[in-house]
Amino acid sequence: MKVHTKDILYFLDNNKISYKISGKLNNTYHLASIYNPIENGFYFLINDSIPNNISNSLFLVNQSIINQNKQHLITINKDPQRTYYKLLNYFSEEKSNNKIKKSSVIHPDAQIGKNVQIDDFCVIGKCKIEDNVIIKNHIVIENNTIIGNNTLIESNSVIGARGIAWIWDEKQEHRIIPPQLGGVQIGNNCIIGSNSIIVRGSINENTIIGNNVLMAPGCKIGHGTIIGDFVHFANNIATGGNTHIGAFSFIGSSVTFRPKTNIHENTIVGAGSVVIKNTTKSHLTLIGVPAKEKTTKANPKGMPKPKNK
């Protein structure tokens, strides 16, 4: 995506971010990741040297750096990554287009809020969808679901799917399978990644996703699970039924939770771990199969810095 330098500077000025320019800036640059470098890119940098394989580019930095290739610099008095992410949203934040596609099927008693986007081939049950929600293609939202303001649900997800619980009959010849009577509540400002499944509560409970929860693609959330505010789920996480995960926790890729486990707030769970018992306190890291408690490092790798105690 091409951006104009004048718009970058306008954003910094408008947000009262002081800056110093080094070098003669080009009129335009292309938004780019340092892991996929291109010529004439616009990057942020949080270390002290610019890679040699990048040329004619602009870097957002907050310190003196080694600049052997004479790249263009904007030095600011803020965190460059945080500022760069805000710039990305400034240039290309996804917002509802306030359109509901005719190919989608919506229950006549569904409550649809203001400025809601529903894309093609969705099935919307008797549920409540609040304002500014975006629902992408091929999504099923079952009855007794509430989706909070400003939430985004990516394609091919199912909200309110049926879970499975059963017991043998007296002769152990047939399974007795009860209906799933509960619902799902998803808070405000959430992102539910594509191909995710959230199972509804089993009897009178709801599966609850708090505010500002982020889920990468492929997550499977069991019935009656409660996820606190500001929790991050990486891809392909599975929770057993009635799992509780505390606020501000960070869960790595492909983690599995045994049913009914309770995780304190501000917990980090390493990728691939299997959690089979409750944590003993907050601000710990769980690693391994089965997962064991460790002291959380000040700056753990592969994730944003944890929230301060």
C-alpha cells in the first residue's frame, strides 16, 4: 500500500508527536515489514541498526541508530512500533460498510444494530448484534447469541455451535444426549478469527467472551468457557467446557485446555502446551505437556510486553 509522506507527517502533527527528519524524504513510500523488505518501503525499527538489504526507504525510530546506507529517518519521542501501528489504522482501518448482502439469511426476530455489515452467505439466527459489527462471508450465528459493539467476525466461523455431552442409559446400550440450551455472549471490540467455533452453553449458562478479546484463526471454544477482557488467543487453541481464562492473558498457538481449568489473569501459556490444572496465582507462565508454572520473564519473546502488575 502506497502512502504519502505528507500524510505521515500530518498524523504525527495532529497527534502532537514531536519528530526530527534525517535525509531528504521521498513523496511516497510503501507500507512494509522488515521481514519482507522492499525498496522505498516505510518501516518501524526498535533496534539500533538498519539491515543492509534495504534501500531508499523510510524508518520510524526513537533513538540514534547505525545508518550506513543513509536511509531516511523520522525520529520520534514515542514507541515507534506503537506509533507505526496507529499509522496503519489511520491509513487502512477496517470499518463497517453498513451493507447486508441479499444472499444472507436473517431470522425475522434478530436484533440488528446500527451500521452493521453482513457479507455473503451468512445465516443469522434469533440473536442480538449491536452497533458497528462486521460479519464476514459464510458465518453462522445461532439463536441466543449477543455480539457486542465494534466486533469483527472473520469468514467461515460458527458462533453458538452445539457441543456434545452424554451418558449411557441404564443398560449401556444407548447414549443419552441432552440438548444444548445455553447461549453465547461476545463483548465489545473483539476480533474472532476465521474458521473459529464457539460452542454455546450447555443448560442455563452462556459461553462468554469478554471485551477486547483477540482470537487468531482456528480457535475452538468449549461450552460454558469464560474468557476475560483483553485476552489474546493465537491460532488453533482449544478450550474444554467450562474453562475460565483470566483477563489480560496471552495464549500461544495450539494450546489445549482440559475442561474446567481455571487460569488466573495475566497468565502466559506457551505454544503447544496442554493445561490440565488450575494456576496458583496470576502473572505466571505455563509451559509444556503437561504445562508447568514458571516465573514470567520481564520481556518474553514472541508477544507484546505483558501488562504491568
